[in-house]
Amino acid sequence: MIVHIATLLVLAASLVCSQARAEELVTSLSSNMVSIQSNFTGTEIVVFGQIIRDAHTVARPGNYDLAIAIEGPKQDVTTRRKKRFLGVWINRYYEMFKGVPSFYALATTKRAGELGDRSILDENGIGLNHLNLPVSGHSRVPLSDRDDFRKAFLRLRQEEGLYSERPETIEFLTATMFRTSIPLPANIPVGNYKVKSYLFQDGILLSKQEAELAVAKIGFEQLTYNLAQNQPFIYGLMAVLIAIFTGWLAGVIFRKD
């Protein structure tokens, strides 16, 4: 009985200590909605927040590290490799990546690989080198070449401005308050986005939080987008009618009497 009581006391003391050393990460966005119009040339989202410790929390020695990632809706993307055949360049092999983020932007206090163990970074997809990029089951790409397709996919996405890593871009305003600005390019896909924030110290993941961000077309752009996606026949018919009307109107305006 005495042994059981002592064990319970040790467990209770450990639980109290772990709770006393717990931090909570609280973040917010400058806007939860990004509206895309015909004159949209890109924008930026400001993420700010605070590391909260209650009155019983014991301050940890050392500095905190942060990682903030914005992920776009999932999509399937095909990467192709051209090869010369009888003097003509043709698409020889291709690799289809299934359910990958259509957009990914990461801001950190230091390089992503220095935040924590590789297992933690892989599990949470923190950093371009740690993103989970699954391929389709019927891939014909040799195993020895698959890593080349992954590198090509990441390179092309970065060139398009859809994937990015920005180390040392999170600013601590105080010991616990922080902010960062993450640019969103003009070609950003529409959909529901996730803003994921991670708090590290000495390679240990202490806390994480997730918020939502919506990117949507508005006005006439939203109407044409919905028609193109959901009613392609009506969209094509309208395009033809508009083209005919525009041609007729130009003929009337520039007609020579």
C-alpha cells in the first residue's frame, strides 16, 4: 500500500511540474479573407501573436523559436520530364503528386532544419524538405529518378512563387510577442487555407495552433469562375455570345459610310 501511495505521489508531482512548464501559443491574422478582383496584384498577410504562460508556469531558460506556415487547398499535380526522341523533345516520363498543398509559405525564426528533430519536422510538414509529397500508385518513374522529380516539383513551385521558405522573418516585439508578414502572390489559388503556427525551444515542440484563411474571387470574377468550374457549357456559350457582340459592336463603331 505504501509503495502504491508513493507512486501516485510521484505521478502527481510530475503532472504538476509538466503543467507548470506548459506554454500556450496564441496567434491571429490581420485578415481572415483575401478578396481577388481583376486588378489583384498580390498582397500580404500579417500573423501576430503571443506566447502565454499562466501564473504557475516556470519560465524556461533560452529563447523560443517559431515556425508559421500557410498551406493552400490540396490538389493533384503532374510533373513531366522531356527527353529527346528522333530529334524532337517529347514528354517521356511523368510523376503525379497526390493531394499536395497548392500553396505553401513558411516563415521561421531560423532555418527550418535547425528548429527540431527531423521526425518532428516530417510529422508536421515544416519546411520544403519535410513536406509529404505522395505519388500515385501507378507511377512508371524508376525509383532512382523519383528524388529528381521531387526536386523538380519543388523548384518549379518556387519559381512560380507558390512555394517559399523565409527564415529569420519572424520578429519578436517582446520576449513573448511576435509578428511576421507573409506575401501572397497574384497567382495564388482560391480556396480555404490553413495557417499553422509552431512553438519550439531547444528542438522540442511545445505548442501549436491552427487558423483558417479564405482566398476567394468576388464580383464578376467570382461569377465567371463559378461558371467555368460548375457550368462549362453555359460559360462557353456566354463567351461565344460576348465575342459575337463585341465583333458586331466594333463593326458598327468603325464602319465607314
